Amino acid sequence: MGRFLAILHGAADDTERAELSEQQQSEFMHAWAVWAQRNEHALVDRGAPLYRKKRVTAGGIEDFTDSKIGYAIVEAVAHDDAARLFLDHPHIALHPGNSIEVLECPPVPA
């Protein structure tokens, strides 16, 4: 089994996010819970939102913003299998342009 990191990217701006009603937010959270339960066999880490961000470089530490809004870690036999787990993830349908990257995380060589 391979391990894969899914990074959720949000395309909505602050105004579009604020326009989601409490009912829409509740429905999304329910859909996410249903997705997580259906894929529980593959979930290593259900993930979490990604908020305040710091970038560390040779020049120091700085705040930054980008479209990454959440993550999850799954196990699957192949990379394509891992990606297929997210085809019906509710995040994709929440806002036009939302996406999920699925990156392979091979073991670190000894």
C-alpha cells in the first residue's frame, strides 16, 4: 500500500465563502462526513483545515496566503486508486474551480 497526501484547493474568495448559508455549510459538513465514512478503509488521517501559514526560507520566516485550504492522507494500492477516492469528494462541488491534488508520499530511503 502506498501513502498519498491530498491537498484541497479552494477557488472561492472571501465574499463567495461568506455567501454560504448555515444550511449550505451544514450540508457540506454532512456530505464530507458521509464521504469520510465511505472511505474510512483508506483514510490514514482525515485531515484538517489549513489556516494561518508561515513560509521558512534562508531569508527568514514570513506569512503567506495561497489556495490550500485543507488536507487528508490516504493509503491505496496505486496513485490512480488514491486519486479516484476523491472523485466524489464534496469539496469539488462546493465552489466552481475547487480542486484536490493527490501526491504520492513514498517511504524515505534508509
